[in-house]
Amino acid sequence: MLQLTASMESLKIIPARLVLMKIHEGYTFELIGPGGERWVAGSRFESAIACVRAMMSLKRNADNKKCFRKCISGDKQHYFVVMNLEGELIASSDLFKTAAGRDHALLYMQ
């Protein structure tokens, strides 16, 4: 996945990486930003193949706003979730204290 940051003077491409992880309950993934920060954590998947399919869906649909939903937790923190085209949850962001923080992170995702 590539993130594009544009300015009047230049266009800079900032790579992010998807990391597949084996966990006790199956498989998951993380999308890691160029500074090493976690942008989203994947759901739990029973097989590596299902997890890779979710990763590919995230990569393929990163610019599709229909695949992202802004949410507020019970304790009023902000986050977003990522869904595949069928509407199934495939990943969620960390919690943010403000809607602006969440929205800024979401812009980096798209």
C-alpha cells in the first residue's frame, strides 16, 4: 500500500507495510506506517489464507470510502473500522481522544 503526500513543490510516496502474524487463536495482520506506528489491527482469522484475503481487500479498497466507518466507543473515544466489500469487519484502528485525531489517521489510510 502506498500513501501519497502532495505539496506544491513535490510529490512524496510514503510506503506502509502489511504484516501477517500467527496468533494463538489463528491469524491476524497489522498495517504499519513508515514511522513504525500501527495504523490498523486486523480481525482474527482462522486460516492464513483468510487473513491474506482480508489484507488484499484492504489494499485493493483503500480508496473506497464505503469500506471505512467512523465510530465512537462507549467511553467517547474515536476510532474507525475497515470492512470488505461484503460489509464484513476486517480491521479496526486504535482509539483516539478526538475525532480530529481519528480523521487524520483515516486520511493516511486512504
